[in-house]
Amino acid sequence: MSNAAVSALNGATVQGFARVEETGLHGMITLRGDLASAKVKKAVKEATGQDVPALRTINTGDSGAVAWMSPDELLVMVDYDQVDDTLATIESTLAGEHFLAVNVSDARAMFRVSGSGAGVREALAKLCPVDMAPGEFEPGMFRRTRMAQIPAAIWMPDAECVHIVCFRSVAEYTFNLLRDAVAEGGEVGLFS
Amino acid sequence: MSTRLATGGRLLNKSRTMGFSFNGKQLKGVEGDTLASALLANDQMLVGRSFKYHRPRGIVASGGEEPNALVGLGEDNKFEPNQRVTTTELFDGLTCTSQNHWPSLEFDVGVINSKLFARFLPAGFYYKMFIHPRPLWKHVYEPFIRQSAGLGKAPRDRDQDTYEHFYAFYDVVVIGGGVAGLQAAKAAGLAGAKVLLMEQDPHWGGRAPVDGGTIDGQDPQAFVDATLSELESMSNVTLRNRMMGAGVYDHGYVLGYERVNDHRPTAKGPRHRLWRIRAGQIITATGAIERPLSFAGNDIPGVMLASAVRDYVVNYGVSIGDRTVVVTNNDDAYLTAITLKEAGLEVPVILDARASGGGALADRAREMGIRVETGKGIASVKGNKRVEGVAICAQAGEGAVLEEIKCDAVAMSGGWSPVVHLWSHCGGKLVWDEAEAMFRPDPEKAPTGDTGEGFVIAAGAANGQFALGDALTDAQKAGEAAAKATGHKGKAGKAPAGEAPAYAAIEPVWMMPQGANIKLRMKAWLDFQNDVKVSDVQLAAREGFESVEHAKRYTTLGMATDQGKLSNINGLAILSDALGQAIPQTGTTTFRPPYTPISLSSIAGNAIGDTFQPIRKTPMHDWHEENGAHWEPVGAWRRPYTFQKPGESVEDAVTREIKQTRDSLGLLDASTLGKIIVKGPDAGKFLDMLYTNMMSTLKPGRCRYGLMCGENGFLQDDGVVARIDEDTFLCHTTTGGADSIHAHMEEWLQTEWWDWKVYTANVTEQYAQIGVVGPNSRKTLEKLTDDDISAEGLTFMGWKDITLDGIPARVYRISFSGELSYEISVPASRGRALWDRLVQAGEEYGVTPYGTEGLHVMRAEKGFIMIGDETDGTVIPQDLMMHWAISKKKEDYLGKRAQEREHMADPNRWKLVGLETTDGTVLPDGAYAVADGTNANGQRNVQGRVTSTYYSPTLDRGIAMGLVHNGPDRMGEVLDFPKVDGTIVKAKIVDQVFFDKDGEKQNV
């Protein structure tokens, strides 16, 4: 009997006019604090190698990513088994400051929708009240939004792919939504 | 008879035949037909029966305004009632059935209503007839009305199709793809705006290709083709046909109803797609609808709108009859006469109600040899299931017949009404245009957005600009204005020159003849679907229904599925006349979305099947599913109520779980409990305000149970708070309270105590939480850890970080059951692994997972309260005798001041006690204890009520808690609880703690 960590859907996939996959476990840290402070900037840099992102954007790199969640909240993303180290880095950098850094890796599920850029955008536009048109939503942007009946956050790592983060408990619902959104014959033909 | 002509039919591909069936009859149409044109091509004039009198009904229009020709479309899991044949594209294999008749369309017994009882079914009949005597309503009237109510039949099978939503964003949304819409989209697009142009039909160009004239010297179709290809080449313009603008809402929100696959029902993909669009500006280029004329017999199949007669000839090569009488009050209908004549059909006469007659088109008709009679109208139409002739009279008179003319069709035109629906949905106002006898949008009073500026612009015929040239100029202006309003300043080009024959002035005709006697008025239909006649509206006015909204509801005018697209203006003109006031004084009824009915499924979108609603699942959900979980919804979660063994009843399962937990070992999935981190230098101060008791004095490593009240003092949540370190607390909430309590915390932090240094984070889903409960719980855990969790190593109400079988875990020694109990919190992704491990490790102790019911019963046995049972939003902690959890030392906490109010401090408030039935049975949930006497309403006085009641397997008897007047002072008293069946259950007031009052079981 293994007691290893398992993501909500254990990597489920489905193929329609775009491909949907649950991407397993990811390290995620909610960091709340004064985003303008030098110490928070330093902590984010040390944790991810990235600058504090501007409003509704995400900064990504090889050693991690950081997304803007609210005027006093960031989402720090690193490898799943690196979270404890990253948390420790943040804690020590911000020692003495008023902040909150907490591991939320297990509270989340993450999905990836990939295929043609147009297809990926259309699939998301069926579920989220976000302008998914090219030029309006582009790699580097980050949006906390609603996906049908649940909260979700989305961003595009590149022009052919969207990543989605939602709560773990609704992973199955999210997967089913995406399964239907990419069903063959449902191409809208708007972004192609 | 109606038939397919040898020539004509610009929308048809006659080389492709399509078979379809109507009421089981196999018929043939061709590609490009609507169901309406295909039925007419097969001489199927009679298509349904009216709602009230079951009068024979034929197709009267050619578009979405059609009131009569509604059919049940498809079969079984593709069946849908009330589908308009005029907007249904024919496809091979289509099946449909007519509605609202019995036993058959041709012979309907309901028609006797019309023959015998028409005079007994006037306006307001139902209100007058069925109000007295009252008892008859339930047993006689209602069953009768239910049987005859409703057009069409509800589908019996689950819809097999799929539906979806789509979110889109544009600077300018143009609704309507006629020449005005095309021009407006082009202008806005050229100026640089991002434009969506939608058209409800499969074809672009609207009426212009049928009605003729020239655009820049060319045939309108040439303009349509050229403009379409130009728009298609513009990357900032999106064209969607088969998409109707269904509604306009606040802030430029538009619903677009796209019928993706209605015309190819076997294709993959969604049937309908509902576009939820944000637009900067909306242009309604929705055209106009022709009005019928109100003469006796205007509802007989074969009487049709003049424009529809023309459409069927030109678009579909279908003639309604060989001899068509045209009756009109304006020049437009002359086009129909000319079209018919050109198609080789006969027009015995054009009856022009205007004494002065028409303009250029009238001259043209006369030149073609058509007889034109001015100042004349129709006294009555001859025929029953179809037109056989008309009786002619003077429009100015009372209906004396001057002449009878044989014919098999009547083309009528009472003028045109701009389609102002979308303009009006969000508050756009109308003005009455006396000269054109129509309501048109008042450009000064457009619907306004957040800046106070208008966000809807009407264009073309929808704006009352009927002449081709005017419509194009108006559309250009609209496109430019919309682009400008959305910040686009590019060159918008120029409107092309449209030319068409000039029309002589219309003359309003609301009744034909104008002095029609009552016999004629009772046969002059306003609302064809709901059977409202001129006489009904006049009666309503006489009976005092002066407001148009009242008259509408009293007569049902415009309340049918077509929402009065043909009847409204005529009806309110009749009403105005009866009230002796001008039409604008009467006003219109309210235009509400959707423009024409849209499928309910398109509104539901993906909220069906396994995506009907998000169901939250804990990491152990699958185990529960595999092990007989009897589910209970708790918020959006599913929690096991109990785990049933094969053949076991729910009650037996609960009893087994409780006994085994109390005797040895139980497991509970408590993952759904809310968990909120509260951190910061002011966290203690903050929690002292949120909870009634003191939290700031809690030591790291310790837990404390707390109560949370709202500002009004009422108890809203409870749970165990653990202090993690000096700055950090973890607050457990109820399952249902996790999100709301987090929001409650943030609200106070963001609005009131914004300067306190506190951050919160909802980490509910980060952890799988497992309750390990029972005398053998410690022994089981000790098998999996080397850490010290002995009685001394981890005392009651303490917590500790340990490693359990290699998994990092936080263990809280807390108990909601009264047993020795641990709640283990591990990362959610390892929850299932730990659960499996505990099931394995507990095997020797007969480990028994238990559900929410076991949890509830065990807490009740211990006298613990449950939010939602003992509380209902009106209960304060003092009612529950929880003074021990209310700090006296604190200066303030949320709810403190409210709890000091007179009513809250009243000693007469009902208080919590235990209740024990004298015969050991279980008290009914929610039962009331009665007192002597009756109240002002003659109801029995009460003195208490049951809040929780269960069968206790531990005590083998019913136990309950309840709120009772002066309860705690009345220990031992017996109260009467009447049951619904009239018998009484007697229960004694006792201490609420039924089991192990001294807590010996948990303190080991």
C-alpha cells in the first residue's frame, strides 16, 4: 500500500478539439502581505526568481512562477516537493514583517487545455466570462474568474495552451466541464 | 389552394428534394424551404387550432412574428412543442405534428366552443365564471381548465441534445442582418470598431431583395453580396447568421441565441449556443413587422400578411392561392399585388381603405390591369377552414355588403411597426409617429449605461426609416455613432444611395369597416393565438380596464407565445378608441426579453447531467462510494450519512456504527469542516472580537471551542480554534460555514478593522481530516507512529505535529462524541492513503467508519449543540445555556451589545433542555410543547419546541433537546407534544447531557 501523495484525478485526460489533462500535483503558496514592500519583493525573488507581478499578470520562469491574486495576495508556484523549502525561504526573508505564507498545494487541482490556440480560447470562452480573444487575453496575463459555477484562475503559458487552477474538491466537475467544452462539433470558429 | 409555382424561389435549391412528415402524412419539400413554405407548397393551409375556441388556423406570416403555425417538432428525445414553422428550416426526415386539437386537426370537438359558446367566453370569462362558488374550483373548474390549458405537449423524454454558453466581447453589436444592419456593421467596422453582426435567419439581406428598389443603381441582392464579402474580409468584424438577438440588458449585455444545429439535427456539436455578450454599443437593425387589419373573418386560413404572401412567392416559389384579394391602408401591399400579377396569378381586386388611394405603386398596379377600389374594405371573409371569398364594403360605413368576390387568399396590410423590442428591453422609450401611424424609438431616450449615455442605437426600419434610401443613410449614421462612442475614429465610408418608389401616406385603420357592428367585431381577431377579438378589448375598456397592462391581462391580448407581435398595436389602438384617448396616452405594454422564445436548454447550458451542479468531494469520497455510503448533501459536499452493509437498513447501519464507535473504534471523514488560518500581531485581538469567548489567552499547542455571533447577537457558527504559534490561529468552522465565515472575517477586516494587522486564508481543502474515535483510537494510532500521543503526551484539547506512517500529520485531541478521540489532519493528497492505513490498522478493533447521522446522534447523547439544529438564526448563546462560553472579561465582541437588548435579555426566552419521552419513543422533529389556552388567532398556546431528536442506540431510547419556556427551572416536569395524527407524546424535562456527564470516557 503506497502512501504517496495523489492529485485529485490522478492525471485524467480527454481529447476533443483540444486536449484536457489534469496535470497532477503542483506546489502552491498563498502569500499575503504588502506587495509594494522591498522585503516581499525580495522574498518572491528568492522563492521563484521572479519579480512581483503587476495587476492581473503572472511571471513565470524555470524556478517557479508567481501570480497576482489581489492587491495584497500572490500565488507562488513551485514544484510540489519544493514547497517546504520555498515556504522556509519566504518565512526567513520576511521574518519580523506582517505577512502570511501558507501551503495550499493540496487544496487545488490544476488542468491544462492544449491544442490550437483558437480551440483552446474557445473552450475557455464557453465557461468563463473572460474576453479570450487574441490580443485581449495573452500569455503573461492571469485571471481569477468563474468557470460555470465554480471559482477558477486561468493563464496561458504559451499561445496554444491554457492552465486552470480550481479547488481540489471540484476537480471532477471542472474536468467534466472542460470535457464538454472541447467536444467535437462544438468549435465556434470565432478565433480561427 | 396553395401550391409550388413553376418559377421563382430565390432561396431554394430545387434539385435537392427533402422528405418530411406532418401529422404522419409524408410530404416533400426542397432544400432552402422553411417548414412553412414546404407545408404551403403541399397545400397544407390548416396547421393548427387556436387556444380558446379551437378555430382553424393557417400560416399568417413568414417570420418570427407568426402566431398560428406552431407544431410539435421531432419525436421522443428530440421532441419540442410550439416550434414556429416559419422559422424552422426544413431538413430531410423532419417530423412534426399540429397542436391543440382533439381528436384531429381536421375535426376538432373543441371547435364547438367557437360555434356555441363564443358569446359566453368574452374577455375576463375565467375571472368571472370560476370565482364562485369556491368549492367548485378545486373539483370542477380546475380539472377542466387543466385539461384544456396549454399549447402543445410537454416532452416526455430527456433531451438528447447538448447546449452551451459562449462569452464574447465587442465594441459594437449589430442585431439584424438586413441591408441596414449590413451597412451599419460596415460603417462601424471601417471606423475601426470590433463588430459582431448577427442575423436570426440563415440568409442575409432581410426584406430588401424581396421588396426591390435599387442600391447604388444595382439590385439590392448585389449590394448584399458585395457588402457581405467586404465584411468577411474585415478581421475586426464577426458575422453570425442563425443567431437572434434575444435580449438587451443593463450595461450593454446582449443575449445572442445561436441555433447551431437545428437545421442539421444529426450533426455533431451543440444544438443551441447562448452567447453572453458585452457590447460597448448595440445597434438594433431589427426591421419592422407588418400589422394585420381587423375585419371579420381575418383569422380564416388563407388570410395572410401581404408581405408574407410576397415572401412565399419570391423566396420560396409558393403561391397561397390562385386568386388573391389584397386589402390595405398603405402603398406597401401594392407590391404584393404586383408580385402576384408578375408571377401569373390573379388579383381580382385591391381594396384600399384610403379614400384617396395610393401613389406610384397604385398607378403601376392599375397599369398592369389590376382593379383598385379606394375607400373600400372587407366586410367579412367567406369560408371556414379556408378562404372562399370576401364581401366588400365601404370603409367609412358599418359593413353593408356592396359586392362579393370569390377568391382563395387574402393579403392584408395594416401598415408596419418597427421592431422596437430590443430597443425597449432595457428602458429605451418610444414616440408615436402620427404620420406613419407607428411607435418608433425616441432617439432622445435611449437606454443608458453607466455614463448616463445611451448604449443602444436603432437603425433602418427598426428606427422607423422605411424608405430604402433613408434606411441606408440612417444605418450609416448609426454605425458611425456607435464606433465613435466606443472610441474609434477611422473613416467610416459613406452610405450608398437607395432608391425605391415613393409611397403615398398611410391612413390608420384599426377597424374595418370603421363603424363595424358588434357581429363583425366579434369575428375580427386581434390576437390569433389567444383568440382575442376587437369586441373583447372594447369590453375590457367598458369594464374599467383602462391601463393597457390591465387590459392585456384581462383579455390575454399579447400574452401568447408570440407575445403579441401582430396584435399589440392594433389592440391598443382599439383600446385607445374605446377610452376616447390618443394612442400615445394609452402607451404600449412592456417589451421583455427574449424577443422570440428561446429553448430552456440553451439557458441551462452545461448545467445538466454530471455538470448540473458542482459536487464537492473529499479525498476519501471514492472509498465511501465503494463502501456503501448513503449520501447526504451538506452544502455542495456529499457526505456519507451512514455506510450500509449489504442488506442492512439505514437505521440499522447507524446503530451499528454508533455502538461500535462507543465500544471500540470509529472513523469519521471530517475533511469538509472549515479551516481558516488567521495570522498577524492582532490575530488574538481579532478573534476575541469574533468569538464570544476569550481566544487571545489560548496557548500555542492548545485548542478551545468557541461560538461566533453576528452583529445582531444570533449564534451563527461554532468550532474549535487551535493556536499554532504566537501569531497564528487555525479556526475550524462548520462545513457549511467555511466560505461564509471566511467572508465574514474578511468583511470586518476590510471595512471596519482595516488597520489591524491580520491576514486570513481559507485552507479548508488543503487538508484531509479524519476523526479516529473510540476507546481503541489511541492504540490504533500508536501502531502508526513513534511520537508520544499518550494521555500525558497529548492531553485533551491539545494538538501536536506527528508523523503517521511516514505522513506528516497534525493531531488534535478533541471530541465531539464524548469518546477518546483524535482528529488527524494531513495534506489532502495523502488523505486517502492515511484512511486506507487506518482501516487496516484498526481491523483488529473492528474499525467502523461512521457517517453524519452517527456523528449527530453521538453529539446529542453528549448534549452538544449543532448549528442549524439548536440554532435557526433567532437563537443566542444564552438561550442554549452556554454562558460558560461567553467571556465576562471582554469589553466587546460581535453580538455583545445586541445580546444586552431588552428582548434578548428577557428571562421569558425559551432555553435549552433535554427531553426524555416517558414511553421511550422518539419525539417527532420540530414538535411543539403545548400550553394552556389559545392565542389571539385561536391557535393553541405553545411553550417549547424540539430542536434535535434521535433514537439513541447507546441508551436504547429516544432522546431529544429542545427550547422550553423557563426550561432549566422546570426539571422533571412533563410536557405534552401533540403529533400530526392527533395523539400526544409526553416528555420529561431533563438535563441535556444524556451520556457520560462527567466525561470519563474522553479523559483517559
